[in-house]
Amino acid sequence: MGRGSYTAADWNKLKNSRNIASAKNEKEIFKSQRCDQRFDPKFIRVREARDSEDHPESLPIIIGLDVTASMGYLAEKVAKEALNETMMKLYSTSAVKDPTLMFAAYGDASDESPLQVTQFESDIRIAEQLLDLWLENGGRGMVTPNMLWYFAAKHTSLDNFEKRKKKGFIFTIGDEADCRNDSEKDALMYHYNRVFGEDIKMDVDEMLAAAEEKFEIFHIFLNDHHQKAKYLVKLLPGHTMAIRPDEIDAIPELIISTMQMTNGMQLEKAVNQWPELKQPILKKALSDLKIKGKKGLIF
């Protein structure tokens, strides 16, 4: 997958057809009442990100949204604004070559559908599939972005990796996630097997290591206290950032800047390319990164 190109005209047409601009909350945007089998990992053997005539060097980018009850505003904000802004800025700035996006919704391990994944696409189908995801709004404490890591490791086929030995990107966005909770290990393993329909033997660290063979993995905390987090900061040292919920507007620039810095851009240049009002937010968040770019360690 990954043919075609994303356009503002296509977005405006979709936004109007689904009354997104006038929607008062996420329930008026995301109308699905159950997980669609198209997005259920149990029914998906593989998601493909392939090179095409339109995108000869496809770069797979996965954006995972925490859709537990406390994060409902995140999906609404992404659907109304951040998705379109991210895509338009990706194309207008040429920040990365030939982006192809997959969206994922992840929740609590005990939810009916803790993980949903779209196809990799490069055109308006990105938004169409995002809007068809089910916002279960569950969550009792075992939020599991690692299910997405496992899917990315074991159920994706990527020309970028297989042909060019290059990594894609995974960005998860949400709260803290206690996916390394040893006291709940047996329960978590049960849910992993239930969700994927597989006999999974990997623990969280192994899932992460397998995904990191194909992807650079980052987490964006929607609070400014992520240094107090117990799990994801330790799992992803130097690969976590934090913004406040009222700073969600900066997510597109944050994602793009992170990819640019991974490819060697220095912090100041990454920050200064954006509007002045957003620069303090971006500098604070990006300063938390310690990533290995092409020119060495970037702080």
C-alpha cells in the first residue's frame, strides 16, 4: 500500500462529508460502535508499506493514539486538525521522502479491542480509515502500546527495511503505560494471545527489541511530568517527549522535527524552522531527546 498523494482538497471534501468541523466531541466524529474486522489484528496477517511510482522510496510511519477514556480529546484533536496539518507539512516541507502512514488506536489490555491498525497509505485513505476506528474509551490501568510494537515487528512488510535496510518510525501519543507491570504478567500474556490469536512467548522488552529492528520508536506524553513516569521513560530512554494537553497543536511539528533530528538535523535548526509561537514548546519537548543521528548523538 502507499500509492497516491494527500491533498488539502481531498481533506476538505472528507471533512465536510462527515461534518467534522461542526462535531462537538469525539463521539460525533468516530461513530463506529465496534471494531471493524479490517482493523482487528486477529484478522490481519500483514500490513505492507510498498514502493510505488508515486513514492519510490516509501517511508513507513506509524502513529498510535491512546484511546482510553482519559484520552478521548486526543483522537478528536487529531481528527479535526493534527492529521491534516501533519500530512500537509510533511509534503510541503519535504521533511522526509515518500511518507506512508498507518494509524493505530491502542487501549487497555482488558478492553474488547485493545489494538486497531489501519493500512499504510499516502493519500486521503489515511484519514478515511482513521475516522472508521472505534474509540472504545476503556482503560483500567494496563495500557499497552507494546501491542502495537509487537504488531509492527511481526505483522508488517516494509520495502524501506527489506530493500534498503532503513528504519521507519513509530510515534505513540498518550499517557503513561504500565505495560511492563510484572504483577499483571499472566493477565497481560492472556490478552496478548486473545488479541492476536497467536501463542505469544515474548515479553515487553522482547517486543520492543523486535520492533526496534525495523523502526525508530518514540512516545509523546500528554503532560509535562513525564520524568516521573515509571515505565515508558525506562523502556524508551532518550526517546520520550512531553507536551501539555493544551499544546496538542504542536504535535505535527514535533513528529516532523523528531524524524529530521534522527536523520542528523541539529536541535536549533529543527526548532527554528517553525512559527515563533511554537518554538518554546518544541524546544522544551525536543530537548528531552537523546537520539543517534547521522552525525552522532543529538541532544
